[in-house]
Amino acid sequence: MILLLGIIGIFILKHASFKETLCNYRITQNLQNFQNHLANLFTTAYFARKSVQIQDIQTIFNQHNIKNTPQCSLLLDPKKLIINVKNHNLKTIFYITPKDLATHPQIKCLFSNPLCKKIHHRISNK
């Protein structure tokens, strides 16, 4: 009986770990795609002598956003230019800078946050 409970417990832990890893992968991919599309948008706007608008960023974000679940989500706050990220029990905020969108927009997070570290580690190892 104890052995059976132990085996079930290990399976549940591995399943939860797999879901967190899959969520990290999805978050990383979507943030990378969003950043690349932002770079293209800024370059196009620069050569057309136009400025990047918040609604443009919102549109691009919606194109690259994952299907949010209560456990794995990316939510853009276009007024503050932040992205709230959640992976199960971990949360972080990514900032789109500069706030005035005058130069190439970049997505950054505080490296002291554990989820930020995990996502940054995935990006830097590619």
C-alpha cells in the first residue's frame, strides 16, 4: 500500500513538473516571437518616419499570446506596458521599455525573480 502511494506520488510530481516545463517553453516562445515582431514593427515605423503606437503593440501581443489558463498565462497591460506572467506558483512582470516607445522596444524582467531566471535561462541557451 505504501509502495503504491509512493509510486502515485512520484507520477503526480513528474506530471506537475512536466506541466511547468511546458508552460515555461510556451511563455519563452511567445515572448521571443513578440520581441522579434516588435523589432520588425519598430524598424518599419522608423523607416516610414512613423511612431509605434500602443494599439500596434496590443495587436502584436494578441498574435503571439498563448492560450491562457489559470496556471499558465501572459497578460499585457497596454497602459503600463507590462506583461504579467504566471507559471503555476511562480509569477513575474516583464516591462516593455522605453515607455514612450521612442526607440527600439525591449522586453525585460527583474532577474532576481525565479520565473524571470528560468525564462531568461531558456532564452540564453538557445
